[in-house]
Amino acid sequence: MGLFNREKKIKASVKEVEWINSLLDEYGTTTSSSGIQISRDTALKVAAVYSCVKVISNQIAQLPMGVYRTTEKGRIKDKDHPVYRLLHTEFNEYTIPFYGIRPAIINLLLTGYGYIMINRKDGMPNELWPIDTKRVTKEVNQKGKPRYKVDFGKEGYIYVSYTDMIELQGISTDGVVPYNPVKIFADAIGLSRAAEKYSSDFFKNGITPSGVVEVAGAMGERAYKRLKKSINDAHGGLGSKHKVMLLEDGAKFNKISAPPEEAQTIEARKFQVIEVARFFNVPPSKIMDYERATWGNMEEVNRQFVNDCLMEYIIPIEQLFTKQLLMDSEKQDGYYIKINLSGLLRGKQSERYTSYAQARQWGWLNANEIREMEEMSNIGPQGDIYLTPTNMADSLSINKETNQGEQK
């Protein structure tokens, strides 16, 4: 009975999100409190949103992935595994891994879903294809198992089994239907768009000097239209600043314009950059806002970016790729897929070399392992030898030598 209720809940959740998505597709937008229409595409017109989406998707897409196997001797990278080619060289015949992973992350950030379809040959993954979220409809069969209807427009549609689809999800309360980030954040994005639109309209329609034209007595409609047209033609727009205003029949111009500082436009736009960065959990300096950044804390900011932002997406990618691309027997034998973060976490060259020297001297890294971290070729078997400090010995060896000496 519990399983039946669970299946029923899953179906209801999927139907609800499909209904919401159908409304969004039909009308194409979500209305923010500021009255601005927000959609996935219009959200990207906000510079801070575009920068956050770009920096997250680019950073994740450029990280190297590999197939590894855990053995008694430790972790071994298996470059001969057929999946390694998909992760390291080509997603498919036409796409490199960078261009395959990035659109999935962009869709995930803006819609809550990111899809990668698996094309198999003889049961093994042969190609990976990123799929636009707009093309995918998630359904659930009678047994509660999801399947995906992928619409290719005029070319028709196909149904894809859950075993052949990598589905990345945003935050969710049930693990089935994630929240739509753009819809949740529509008010903040709309406020950013409104501030940009206000600034654009200010320069487009601004009159300098601006204020009120005062005339003695009532004006006829014809005279009013002529005066209004002459002022707008001569002084309206960004290119008409600082021109001399000529008035007739004793008309007076009273300046009432407020400076931008009083309108708080600049401050509002600055705050919205921080607000958008906070939503995506991106340090402001990563989207070129250096107002609170210092050269001394940039390394810590990079670590914060990896740990607090990127890991939210990296861990599910590793787990889903391992689950969907490797066979059960391979996973039982210790195979898994891992993303290499060393390129993002490593410090300055001098700091790295000091750390390598300590690791080499104390014997927990050999020369070839260090060279691999620096993307350098190995130096042969002699590079696999670990050093042992001559002035150090483990307690077991000391006790053994002591006992042998006492016996003599």
C-alpha cells in the first residue's frame, strides 16, 4: 500500500510540474512583482544572471573527468575504458565534452533540470547528447518508473528510458520535481530588469535641463502641441544634452530634476548584483564585482566558490555519471567516475612546489605523481620510487631492533 501511495504521489507531482511548465511554455513568461515579464531567456538579459550562469557552467564544463578503479594499491585511472573517451575526448561524433556538459548545466541553473541522453551500442554507452529542457517531458509509467518524451519538432519525438537519460536536478522537496529557479527568483530578476529599463529610459527620453515650462494664462491646443514638440525635438534623448532652450511669449522654465544620487538608481543596481550572486551562491568577485574584494583574500574566495557553489553540481554529476554510464558489474569491481578539482584548488606555483617538496621528502608522493599533477609526463620506473627519510623510522621497526639486541 505504501509503494502504491508513493507511485501515486510521484505521478501527481510530475503531472503538476507538467501543467506548470505547459503554462510557462504557452505564455513564455512569469510576471514579477515589479510587473516585468521573466522567462529563462529574458533572465539571461540581466548581466549578473548571465555572468553567474556563465562562470558556473564554464568552470564545471572545463574540469577533466575520468574513469577510475579502486584497487589494493590505490586509485588507478583507466584510460582504456570505453566511457573514458566520452568524458575526455568526444561526447559524440559532433560534440566535445565541454560543449556537451555546459548546456546541461545552463538548463539546470535556469529551469531546475539538466538532461543528457545516452545512446548505447551493444549495451555500452557510445554517445552522449545534451538535450534542451524545453524538448523534454517527464512522465511516469504504471510501475512508478520515469520515462522521457523528447520532442524534436518536425522530425517527431522519441521516448527515452530512465536508464538512458542522465537527469540533473535542482533543489527539491521530494526528489522528483525540482523548483524552477527563474520562477522562484522572478522578483529579484524583475527588479534588476526594471532598474536597467529605468536607466535606459532615463537616457533615452531624458531632457536636460528637465523641469516644468510655465506660461502665463491658458494655452490653446495647437500652441501647446507646438511647444511640446519643439522641446522634445530639441532636447529629448541622450544626444541632446546641454543645448540652449528657447522659449516664447514669456514662458519660463523651472528646473525640478533630481540628481541620480537622490534616485538611488546606481545603489539599487549594485545591490541587485549582490542579490543575484547570493541566489546562485557565487562570490561577487567571480562576476567582476571587486568592491569588497582584496588581493589577499582571492585564494580563499576561489576555495569558497568551489566548496559552496560548484560542489552542489559536481557531486551529483559524479554520482549520476557513475550510475548511468557504468555497468553494475563494473561498479562492484570498484569502478567510478570522478571530476578532477586540483586545477581549481591549487594555489600559486611557489606554494605548490613547496608542498610537493614536503610530500616528496616525507615519502607520501613520488616524482611521477607530482609530475602528473602538473600535467607533465612521467620519467619512467625510477619516478615511481618513494623516498624514506633516513633519520626517521616507524615504532615497529625500532621495537623489533631493540628486541633483537636484547636477545643477543
